[in-house]
Amino acid sequence: MIYCVILIINIEVMNRNLYSNGGVQNGNGLEEKLDELRRLLGKADGDPLRIVGVGAGAWGSVFAALLQDSYGQFREKVQIRIWRRAGKAVDRATAEHLFEVINSREDVLRRLIRRCAYLKYVEARLGDRTLYADEILKDGFCLNMIETPLCPLKVVTNLQEAVWDADIVVNGLPSTETRDVFEEISHYWKERLTVPIIISLAKGIEAALQPVPHIITPTQMINRATGIPMDNILYLGGPNIASEIYNKEYANARICGAEKWRKPVAKFLRQPHFVVWDNSDLVTHEVMGGLKNVYAIGAGMTAALTNESATSKSVYFAHCTSEMIFITHLLAEEPEKLAGPLLADTYVTLLKGRNSWYGQMLAKGELSRDMGENISGKGMIQGVSAVGAFYELLSQSSLSVLHPEENKPVAPVELCPILKTLYKILITREQSSHAILQALRDETLNDPRERIEIAQSHAFYRPSLLSQP
């Protein structure tokens, strides 16, 4: 009997060691990769590498959890934390659903019982207690992704405490919040002696019209808000869904920026199921990440309004991809290099992204524009602001291109009927979601191939759009 008890205890201890951070701890050269990055950052023995995620949406939370799963075991060498605002209450319906998720996962249930954290979820299920988003994140539950439990995370609700001594800051904020939060962060960094590395996950843009029309991306917002040089700011993006990455579905991404940091950071982030490539073209990849969100909303509308008609969705896909190709010819000197990454990112977003889901819900009448862009359980729908930014930018007469039939200069947006329609649905609200089908069925609509031919046969590239010299 004593032997059996000892055996059970030993197995329990082994299991805790094996899965202590939410995933199996295996070699894969993790400690060597960590030591290499620490060396490049000049970290002394006893001084942990401090990595902080800013913003706890689905991708930001998963990114922090992936790092915790991989490197959290090396506690003396690395510290991984995530910041989110305090005070966001979890509504009763979400608390009930969360309780169901917990009880459907034996590993999660056992973990919470072991941590003496289960009772509060019972109380919340019964309506006897209010849970908060920062509170449940500590137990591994992201409010925007309840059905995918993560490993427990170290959560900080004081921004100054989170970032003041961080070596690596991961921007998991929506693009619409990035500038304001990093302007606040800049106050805490005034007396810093070292320059942090910033990895931005944000996909979205703003349009600026002075001194010339141009795009402002999240990495540029961070640069202007903090003074951190662009060489230390990276962008990570790719065709992926956050929950699937955490569940170890095979995925890939690109980290873009200056060679000094993108290559060692790519190596540090790379995992067997999450391959990270590197690329020097930061801003263009960042803009493409925002562009696909625009057309994903229209794809969702089309799917909902046609009862998931494969034919209608393919018609929409042909027109939206031709518009994206047209726009990339304005933005990039070598747009053909972006075709694969852009289409892959667009494809996964149309299949399962929140922007496509938002378009479906609008078309079905289950959501309305009056509900705003920050949707409970989903987070910020960044495609809406991107529609406004791209439309405003491409409406400028200074960017005029020659209309193929009318043979006169027109603003680029005049050759993008899907973008124009989405603007009228989402921004001015002068049309309903059904307008997207009317746009597709317009008999005067050009063959999508012709739009691509126009882009490929004319010198459309406008370096100023991406603030290039």
C-alpha cells in the first residue's frame, strides 16, 4: 500500500514536471537558443531576459503562451509576462460557457483544482461572483478565445511595471490602440540606457494626407511615439489562426525588419509546428496584413447572403484578389513577391478569421454597425478602420491613374468597386450589406483580369504611399 502511494505521488510529480507550463518540455535546443539571444542582448548571468506582451487579444495571448510553454522552464534566464487593462468584467453568459469548457477538459480541470482556482468559476457560473479578464488570463483563459485554454500566464495590469525594464516588448494591441499606449510607454522609457526590441503583431493602417498621401502602420506609430529606431522594431505576421497555432496545427509566419534582429529573433521563435521565416520588407508586409482584413469582411457578407454559395464566393474572390493585386502595384515596387503571402493570409482569414465572421454577422442581422468594432468574445475588428483608411488614401486625386475605358485620370479607388461598396456599407452606412452582391452583379463591372492587366502594364508604383523616399 505504501509503495502504491509513493508510486502515485511520483507519477504525479513527473506529470507536473513534464507539463508544468502547458506543454511537453523537450530539448529542441531551447536553452541554447535562449542563451544565444541573451548573449546578443548583453544579458549578464542572474539578469533574466524580460519579455512583455502588451495587449491580451487572441494572438497576443497565444504568442505569450507559446513563449511560456517553450522557455518558461528556464526561470533564472527568462521572465515572460503579459499586460492587459484591469477591470474588464466577464459577463454571465461567457462565465457559463467558460465553466463548460473547463469541465470538458480534464487536464484544465485538474490544473485549476491543484491551483485552488476552480471554486471561483463555480461561483461565477452560479452568478455569485464576477470574474475579470485579467483574473482569468492568469489561469490561461483569453476573453477573446475562451474555447482554447492556454497555459497559466503572469499578468500585470500596471503598464509602467510591465514595460519599464523590458528587453523585448510584443505589441499585441489593435492598430487603433497602438499609438496611444506606446505614447504612454514612452514616458516610462525616458531614462532607459538600453534600447528594447519591439515585435508588433498588429494588422491595420491609418491614412495621412499631409504633406502627401501616405500610410501609417503600427510599427511606424511605435517608432514615432517612442523614438525607438526602426532597426529595433519588427513585424510578425502570416496565414494563421491563433487558437490553431496554440493547438499545434502546423503554421508559418514571417518576421520582417532589419537583419540585425530579425534573424536571431526568428530563430528564437521557431518551433517544430510554427516555422518563422524572415524578410527585410517590414512595412509592405505590414500593410498587406491590413489589406486582407478589408476584403475578408466582404467575403463574410457574400457567404451569408448567398447561403454559402461556392460559386458566389468564388466570384467575390476573383474580384477582391484583383483589387488587392491592383493596390499592391501602387504600394510595392516588386508586387509579384507579395502575391503568395498575401493570398495565403487572405485565404485563411476568409476561412476562419474574425473579420470574415464579422461580415457574416452583419449580413445576417446578428450584429449592427451601432455595436461598434470591439465585439465581445472576438475583440477588435480591425478591417473596419482599414476600409476607411484605404478608401481615404486611394480617393486622392494626386494619385490618379488612367481609366482604361474613359481614357482620363481617375482616383485609384474608382477602379476598386468592392472597396467603394464596403466603404458605403461600413463607414458612411448609406447602403446595407446587400450592396456587396449588387456590386458583384453589376453588368458594367470589368473582368477582374483586366484590372490586373492595367496594374501590370502601367507604372503605378507610388513610393510616397509607404513613406519611402
